[in-house]
Amino acid sequence: MFKTSTAKGAESQARILEAALELFRERGFEATTMRDVAARSGMSLGAAYHYFATKEAIVLAYYVQVSEEHERRLLESLPRAKSLNQKLATAITTKLDILQDDRPLLGALLRFTGQPTHPLSFLGPTTRGIQLHSMAVLGAPLRELSLPAESRALAPLALWAMHMGILLYFLYDESPGQRRTRKLVDGSVSIFVAGLKVARLPGFRAIPKKVLALLRDAGLVPTEEAMAAARPDVFPVTPDLEPDA
């Protein structure tokens, strides 16, 4: 995506992105061409390519847009949540709210996840910065807890992985308003918080250490530097918040 520093450039870029997303939702990603995008946005084909070199670049901009909107909404919602369970559930359900109307589009893009080098893979290197930002946003409520070092390193990754599984179920959920997915969020969060409690017990503290070592050897645990770069510092922190009973 072309970086612009002018108000007019940002407006043009946003117009192209909005037009492209409309077409992706109407026709699908594959059936939409850059010429279609330019025509829908009322701009020349050259202008469209000036701001977005490829359709993939447009989708990456969409991923970033979703990630930033997720952070904004969560920042607004967290103060109204009274417990850790509520805060973690809110962290996931706000993401579902943003993606509610884009389930068909995300389902179409999901196929790229099986291609590790594809720029649109949800798990690929091109989207790594977005993955880390998502971990940081989802894990913001955990900053309120006093956790052992191993659990603090593992928890954002585990929470992100759990939310990815929930998103996959969300794409297939045909219940009204995806009620089953919302119920799944509440149950999953309860189990997650219970796991945090268990990890604090003396007899179980060795387990997070072993899991962390295993995942680090596999290259799955982000470095502290990478997480620090992605971690938003705007979330309020209330020390010693207790998990729900």
C-alpha cells in the first residue's frame, strides 16, 4: 500500500479501499479487478494502482483497518466491563461485531491461510505485524494481572489462538445472530481464566514453563521486543483485578 501524507491522498486512498471492499463483498475477491475498483471509486486505473499496487494490498489494508477498529472499540468498552471474564469476552466479541457482515468475504480469504507464503495468509509472514497487534489488543486485560513470567509470555499467544479458532467457527455458524459463537466465547473465556488460576498453583507452575519452552523451540512465541513494538499503551491498567469466581 502506498503511504500518503496529504489529506487529499488519504481521502483518495480511503475511497479506493471502500469501493474495493464493496466489490469484494458483492462479487468476491477473485471476480473483482483493479479496473472495477477504479471505476467504482470514480478514479482512474493509474490512480488506483498508485495507492494500491495489487488487490492483495487492498485486502492487507482491510486487515489493518479491522485491527485498528478493534483496538478503538475495545478501548471504549473495557471500562464498562467489571471482571476479567467480562473484559476478555469483550475483547473477542468486539472483533466479532466488526466482522459480522464480512463472514462471506473472510471465508473466501481463508483459503489463502493454507499457503504460508501468500501475502493474505492469516498466519503468514506478511501479516505478522497484524497478528502481533491482535495479540496485544486481545491481551490488554491481562496486563491487569500479576502473572508468573511464563504465563505472561504464553497468555496473549494462547488467547489469540483461541480467538482464531472462534473466528473459524464464526464463519460456519448459521445460528441467528451467530448466537452459538457468542456462547462459545463465554465458555472459552471461563476455561481460559480457570487455566490462569491453575497455573498459579505451586504444583502446576512447571507446566507453563514446559509449554513455553516447547513453543519457543517451534518458533511460535513472539519475542518480547516484537510484542513491545505492537503493544498498545493506551489501555487503562487496574492492578490486582481478580478473575471471576
